[in-house]
Amino acid sequence: MIPMPDGVHLAADIYLPAKSDGPYPVLLEYLPYRRVESRARNLQLYSYFLERGYAVARVDIRGTGNSEGRLIPYEYSAEELDDGEVVIDWLAKQDFANGNVAMFGISWGGFNAIQLAGRNPPALKAFIAVDATEDLYQEDVHYIDGILHVDSWLMSQEVDNARPGAPEFEIDQAYFENRFDTEPWTLSYLRHQRYDAFWNRESIRDIHRKIRIPSLHIGGWYDGYRDSLPRMLESLNAPAKAIIGPWTHAFPHDPWPNPGMEWRDEAVQFLDQWLRGVDNGYHDGPELVAYLRDWHPPQTDLEYINGRWQNIAVWPPANRDTLTLRAQGDHSLTTSTSTDAAVHALQYRPSKGIEAGGPVMWWGDIAPDQRPTDAHSLVYDSEPLNEAVKILGLPLAELNVAASASRANWFVRLSDVAPDGQVTLITGAGFNGTHRDSASEPQDIVAGEFFPLDIELHFTSWVFAKGHRIRISVSNAQWPMFWPTPEPMTTELRVGGDSGARITLPLLPADSAPAADFLPPADNPALDGYATLDSGNASGYGEVSAIKRDPKTNEAVVTLENASSSRFPWGIETWRESIEHRTSDEQPQNTSVRGQHSIEVQLADRTLLWEGELHLRSDRNNLYYDFQRRLSQDGKQIRQKRWTETIPRDYQ
């Protein structure tokens, strides 16, 4: 138990190498995700580092897992980061430590590693961020691209936050006050719908400027946080390297899809230099190693992504080439500027765009064929390519648009059209039209008034093969990934001429070089007493299980589901979730999400059941939030708490 200045203690597991040749450099993973239940995962993950002479500390954040104190008020709060600095200092001073600490982690553990690196604690000598970002507004899962997003992670976390530590699961008045009865995090996020001080606690520019600590960044082409990698390489004032491969939101040694790689070998080389002072020249190599993806069919169950590793010496590349393609009046996409300008209109269909979100509903998820979404989009295709086109970077779409309503979102997708007609999504991005001048000070759209909209698509790599076509698609809905704007409308897009829509593709740098394959994933040890009984969806999140449309009312319903079960030394834990998204093409203001999430723990002497039920709905002016937590023991409810709030829609 690590003491904090206010008397609260944070719970830690300390993993030490079997060989007694310390003191050791210490790696810190700092999470709210319940270290006791995670010990099997942690041993598998940490064993590689332990065998190479590193100690690892896994610490529960304040008010989570077995740590004391009141639950933190939201992600990456000042309380969490203040405690983190104390933890780093404490670890550095232990007898087993050599005084040098590095933070590492995936997702949350990468997010707070970046945030704490911005504070430059004296003992923190390096950090590794996997599938993480420093942009808490545009790139986290609350306002993706500045547009409201509600998904399964948030729903599950509101229930998991309400549980006491395992295996005791002590239920008392202090537990109710510090966890079960604490306000749901979702309310904080819904009260801040624009880019305000809540999100800009440490501005992105300030974080880049402040960090003086070397870093290694790892991402996946099928992960939603990948834009941080090129931004970090371009902006940090400290040594940095990045690796991005063909994975979803997962560690590359346990990836989906394949090929994976042993990222921990790269991490050890990086850490040896900065925590042990080994002059191994790790940063003498390329700044970025990227997996260049070849075409694959639009299948959500792919097991392997074809491609090859490429070394990129410096990011951003010097004197890189681009390819600009322009949308024409005949829906072609060409390199030439047509003198025939035109305006294409699109009727807003709020319930469309399901395929563009993929099964999990976020950018990067492996998506199905885009043709159903393209049928309700403005689509522009190139001629079949005479030679392959290889891209790496962030494509830029430049549009001139207008809308007949005061609120409108735009979505641009870049796809590969195969000779047989299959359409594979490569990348895309959304844009809240009211943020066209500022995400901090949104403004209504003036009906019928054209304005420029530059949309930077998310970081990507791809090889358009000879004979394939390049496609851009423009639409105003991508539901249920993004909450629909409330008014029926028609939007317009200028094509052809000097101000017509265009997309600029960043070509693979000419001086990039083939890279050697990384080491394959190593074998990892198992921990007795811990077993997965049902792993649930491959993503670990709720995935689309049903799509229903009522042709009479034009109402659409999408259901996402997941369930899993695990055995621990003290009992069996089972969790289930179901989320229903509902909207209407005729009345998009009446959009809603209903979700249920439950966690059941079967112990020797009792069975505990935590349940959460969310109903979030909107009308033209407001969001209506209703969330309930319930706790039952042996089938009898012993605690219930409900929160309801009406929150004005703030340009969403």
C-alpha cells in the first residue's frame, strides 16, 4: 500500500525478477482496471520485462480496485495525476529500485503516461504509450471528431467503478459513499460538449512543449488513437520513436488481426538506453516503422492483413510527394481541374452510415463493405489505376459545403474499390460543421451559405493496386457511431472548378526503405487459478448484433451485445451488456441510447450482482440523461442509486 500525502493508500502489486541481482529499473502501469482480477494478464505481459531485469509495479488508481479513497471524478483528473507523481517518487526510493522509473501502458495506461510525462517528475526517465493519445476531446471516445459518441466502454466503466476490491468485496457505508454513490463520469462529459477548459486542462501544444522525457509510441491501423503517433514525432522536444502495425486496440504481442510482433523487445532496447544508460544507439534508427497495408476484402473477421514493414527515417518526411484528386460533376475523381463547376445535393439520412463505423463503432475498426453507406453518400471514383499508388500519412479533404439547417456534420471516407466491386474502407473522419471556425466557440451554420471545410482524415497506410479505383465518399450521417444532428435538411457540395471538392493523398516517401520483420510474439506464462470461461467478442466490446428498420416510420434500431466469464481463485465473474441505439430519418432530434450492463460475482458464501441501466435521449434542444446503479446480494437488492439530468445541446 503506497501512502499519499492525504493519508489515502494506493494498492500496488510489485513484480520482481527471480534473479537477485538488483537494484532494478522500475516500470509502472497505473490503471483503474482492477489489478487483482488482472493478475493473469499482468504476469503474461510483465514476464518478458522481468526476465530481462526490470521490476514492474501495477498500481490501482485512487478509489478503484483495492486502492483507498474516493473514486476519481473523471479520467486523467488532477487527483489521478497528483497521486501518480507520488507513486513514481515512492517507487524510485524503494530498496529494489535503481532510482529510474518508466511508465507504460495501453489505452488508459498510455494516456496517463503522456499526461504525467508533461509534468516531468524527476524519477520518470522514459515512457511507452500503446494505443493512446494526448487529445482528450477530438480523439477519445466521448466527442470523436468533435461529435457526441456513446459506446460500450463508458457504460461498462460506470458499473465497474462501483465495485469494491476483490476478493473481499467488502460492502459497508464507506464503500457506498466512496464508490457506489459517486456521480457517473458520463455526466461530466455531457456537461462539456465543446472544446473547453475541461478538455484543455493541459493543452496539446503545452504537453508537447513540456515533455522532456524520451518516449516510444506504438499504435495500430485499426485503433482509434493512432493520430497521436505522427503528431508526437513532429512536435516533441525529446527523443521519440513510433511503430504502427495492422492491429486493433491491442498489445502487438497478442494482436488481432495478425501479423503481430514482439514489441517488448523494442521496449527493452529503448528502456535499456534511458533507464540503464546502455549506449545501444536505439534512436539512431528510423523515427517511424510503419506497416504498409495491401488490399484486403471488407470482412470484419479477417485474421491476417497482408503488407510489409517500412522504415521512415524522419517524420514528417522531407520533400514528400502528394497526389491530389478532384471531384467532378460526373462523379469521377481526376487529377485535372475541370472548368465545369457544379453543385451536388444530398438529402440527410440520419440512420445511415452503420457500415462505416464497423462492429464496434469507432474509427479504425475493421469495417464491412461500404456500398450500403455509399448508396446514401456523394461518391466520386477514379478510373482504374494504371499503376499502384502507395500512401502513408493523413489525407486532407478540402470541401466547399452548405446546409439548409443550422447544425450539420460532414463525414469523408477514403475507400478502395476492387475490380469485382467490393469497397474496403481505408480511413475517414468527421467534422462538426458548427466547429468550422472554432471547436471552443461554435457557431450556427447560416442556411444556404457556402463555406470551406478542410477535413484531415485519420492516419493511414495503403497500397491501391493496379486496376483498383480510389473512392471518396461524402455524407452527413454515420450513425450510431455519431449522434445525429437534430434537423431534417439537405446539404450541398461544390465540385469541379477551382473551389470544387478535392482530396490530397500523402504518398509513401520515396526514401522509405523496407524494414526487417520484428521478432514474433514470445510465449507467456499462465497463472494457476485464473481461467477464461467465455472470452466474448474479439474486440472486448459490444459489437453490432442486429439492425432493424421500420419502413413505415423510417425508424432504425441497432443492437450491440457482448458477454464474458472468468474463473478466479475466489469465484466466477460473469458480465453481460446490451446496447440499443434508436433514431428516425424523419425526426432525427428524437435519438436515443438504452443500455444495460451487469457484473455478477459468485463467491463461496454469496452472489453479488452489480447492474447499470442507461437511457440517454435527445430532442431538438436538450439531452436527457437517466442512469441507475443497482446492487443485489443473493437475489435481493440492497442498494439503488439514480441520476437524472436535462442538459442543453451545445452545438451537437
